[in-house]
Amino acid sequence: MKIDIITVVPELLESPLSHSIMKRAREKGLLEVNLHNLRKWAINKYGQVDDYQYGGGAGMVMMCEPLVNAIEELQKDTSYDEIIYMTPDGGTFNQRTANNLSLKENVLIICGHYKGIDQRIRDHYVTMEISIGDYVLSGGELAAAVVVDAVGRLLPGVLNDETSALTDSFQDNLLAPPVYTRPENFNGWEVPAVLLSGDPKKVDQWRYEQSLANTRLRRPDLLKDDL
Ligand code: ADE
């Protein structure tokens, strides 16, 4: 999968996407991430990409021209399945969206800054708008890193144990069951006996019951959703 990202602060994305599982995914060639600095398409030698908003009010707006030039140049090489704009007024990101996006081949992500991007870009280019939650970040970069991480780890071959993404929280609209590792007894705190039983059916049943109980207790709303 290839993800191109347009940003005015590429530095904010470099580190989160260059370590651990994302690093491995990129090294294995399973995930290609390209950061494009919007200033490359600035309208003047001062690197201008934003301007005051019509109608007045505080905050700058990212201009049409640099964004259109950036998008159109990138589109010469790639036909995008989605052009995503990261914005707090987008649809809330969840595991279902991550699963769907992981099936796409080419995705372009636009990170907004300041007051956001000119509405005409949203109207004429953007095919999907994503928020990572009901709070406002200083820009779309950290949100884009969240999306790339959540999607990248789902790509076949990225995780060592292919089944481990399947047992994540939310994968069946259930939270994950509790997990334990050595020692069996730590300070008198015992690992549940069923996990030491060596009976995979019993273990599966216990995990399912724990998942269900956890979800009922902490996120009953998930059980009402139709994933
Ligand atoms: N940009 C600013 N806040 C954001 C959010 N919550 N989600 C996605 N992009 C954003």
C-alpha cells in the first residue's frame, strides 16, 4: 500500500512512522509512506501557503493554489483510491475505517493547519474526511500518524503473528481479554488457572467471556453497533 501525505510540518510525521512496526512495514516494502512538504508548491518565494479568511475572523486558511498544484502533480504518477482530509469535523476514525482503508492501494492524506483548508479543496478533491476524536489538534499531522499506524499494522505480513491483529480490541466489536506472562505467581497474584490448563478450547471460551464482560462493563455502546 502507498500513502502520500501533504503537510506543512513533515517533521511531525517522520518519527512516528520510522520506528517499531511502521519501520518494519516500510523496510519490508509492505507500506510506502511519502511525505510531501506543501511549501514546495508555495505561491511565492516566502513559502506562502495560507492567507486570511474571507469574511474576517482569526486564523489563516490554507490556500487553494498550492494544494491543487500539489495534488495534481502527485496525481500524475498515482491514481488515488481515496483523498483524505484530516479534520476534527470529519467522520470519527475507528477500527472499521482502518480495516476498509487497509484494503486500498493508493491513498493521499492532506493535513490541515491553522483554520484548515479552503472549502473548495474539500468540495472538489477530498473523498473522505477523518477526525480521530472530538478534540482539536494543532494540525492534522498527529492524526494522520494515528491513521497510518492503525492501517499499516493491518497489512498482510506486517505483524509477525498474522493472527494477532484479529485478536485486537474492536476487531469483533469487542474489547480484548486480559493477558498475562511469566511468572505464574507474582507477589501472590496468580495467573487465572484456565490459561495454564493447556486446553485451547477452554482458553478460547474464557477469553471470549472476558472480552464480552469487559465490553459490557466499559463500552456497552460497542455491543449496539453493527460492525
Ligand atoms: N486536525 C485537528 N484536529 C483533528 C482531529 N481531532 N482529527 C483529525 N484531524 C485534526
